[in-house]
Amino acid sequence: MGTYAIAVLAGDGIGPEVTEEAVRVLGAVARRYGHVFNTIEALVGVAAIDAEGDAISDATMELCQESDAILFGAVGGAPRYEGPNAKIQPERALFRLRKELALYANLRPIRPFDALLNASTLKTDILRGTDLLVVRELTGGIYYGKPSEIRETAEGLDAIDTLIYTEAEIERIVRTAFDLARERRKKVTSVDKANVLSSSRLWRRTADRVAGEYPDVTLEHLLVDSCAMHLIRRPASFDVIVTENMFGDILTDEASMLAGSMGMLPSASLGTRRTEFGLFGLYEPIHGSAPDIAGQEKANPIAAILSLALMLRFSFNLKQEADAVEKAVKGIVEAGYRTEDLREEGKVIVGTKEMGRLIAEAVAG
């Protein structure tokens, strides 16, 4: 039985609410399987700016460096820190964590529960059988390129953002996608905009080269606009989708609706660093801080709980425990329990804490 160190960065809005329920489920895992999970909490986002003067402090970064994994809630949602003129933006916490901890691979699994097929706006027969994994490059591309600025010229204001990808960055994320596809249905869809962008032409060329080392995995290329269409038209045809940072950001938000709600989708951000247990990573729900429902017991904690399951699987190599958490979530959903975002006639609507309690009890057996 292991002892694992976890940095818990709950953040803002509904982040603390959903993270609390993930930690509750973690406690159930510890009791059932005899593990020790040492959780240490720290501030990020608006809470950190108000208390410590930055979206994430050097001390919190050091805590994360010393941990085996990070459980993250959400940041943002305070208008005084939003917008291009804000001196410090809450999102800086995530950007710094990703960059300094070299968390280059963002994994977002999308597997709608049969019991929730009616929750999506898509027809049930289109959704059925969907089980895809988006692998998003997380530390390069237009979000990090320099220069990125608005500048004054004789003709008026100009805006510039720089999109840069190196061959090494592309190869690293594409290889990750192929390795993951080998454990699934052995198909990779590489998404780019090679008909317009030089960075995408390099992306496609590199993907083709890497594919030659994986003769057992099928590679297809899709332009990002075509991929956006096919995610709605034929989602069950995808296995592993790999793409650059901004395309991945947009496509995964679109794909979240396949599961009926953003409150259902977890994510894992992984790098190359290994601890004694597995890959170091940051785990977070994709739904954001949702300040409009914070403190109202309306937040769905399932995405945070499923993010915890990804942590157990990838960072701690506790596959049986991860399966137990995922099985518990599925069982509670199939039993008819729903949070407000998944309101359905004839189902039992419960609050954030109650949903967490039900899942934790199911894990405990």
C-alpha cells in the first residue's frame, strides 16, 4: 500500500465545491484499499491574487513540484481581474503550471453514459458507441508565442499573436497519441489546418513520419473545420484525436456536449516527469469556475471525481481503484441521480454534496 502526496488547488467559483467532493471520494478509496493520500491545500486564481498578490505563488509552485500529482478545481470569474487590461489574470496560474511543470499533453476522454444519452442535444443513435480521447498539445502554439500584443501605428491599432511549433513539440504530442491509441482501438485522427497554416503543414508532415513507426495504428488527417463537423455528425467513428493547443481548446468544449454537460468531463495534463508511482500530472474538470452558480449546491462534481480517477490511473498506477471510482459514478447515474445541469423528468435531482456522498458510498462498497 502506498503513501501519495497530492497538492489540492481548489481555486475559485465552484472549484472548491467540486474539489471537496473529489477529496471525499479519495477518502473512500483510501479506506477501501488501505492507501494513504496526503493532501495539502494551496491558493490559486482570484483567491491567490487577493491573498498573495499573484495567481499562483512561488511557494505553491514549489509545493506542486514536491507532490506526486495535482488536483485542480477552477480559476477565474472575478470581473475585476478579467479582460486584456488586467495586470494579473487568474488564468496565469494554469499557464504557469503547464509551462514550468512541462505538462504538454492534455487528455480529455469523452464517453457518454448510456443513461445520459438523452441529455445531449444530439440524437441517441448518433451518440451511441461514442468513446473518444482528445490529446491536446498544451505548452506551445499561439497561447505562448511572442510577440503577442496590441500596438499603436500611424494607421491605428494593430494586434499580433504569434503561432510557433517546433518539430520536436509536434513529435512529442503525436507520439503520445499513438501510444495511447495502441491501448485502445488503434486509430489516430490528426487535426490541423494544413490548407492555410505553415505550422499545420509541419504538423501533418511530422504526424506522417511518426505514423511510420506505428504500423499497427491507422492515421487519418482532418482539417479542424471538418473535424468540428464530424464530431457532431459521427462522434462514434473517432478513437484518439490529436491536435494543437488552440484547436484542442475549441474542439474539446464542443465535444463536451456529447456527454450532455461540461460537468461530466474530466481531464489530465501530463508531462515526461515520473515519480516513484507513475507520471506526474495535473487533473481538473473542464467546466471552469461557473461563478453564476457558485455556493448554490448546483455544481456537478462528477467531472472532478472522474479527474480523480484519471489521477489514480496515470499518476499512481492504481487501475483497480480508478475502475472502482468510474464504476461508482456510472452506477449512481444509472440509478437515476442527477445534478441540476442534467435535470430530467422522473430523475432524482441532488445537490453537489449529496452527489459526492452517493458516489463515495458506492466506492466504499
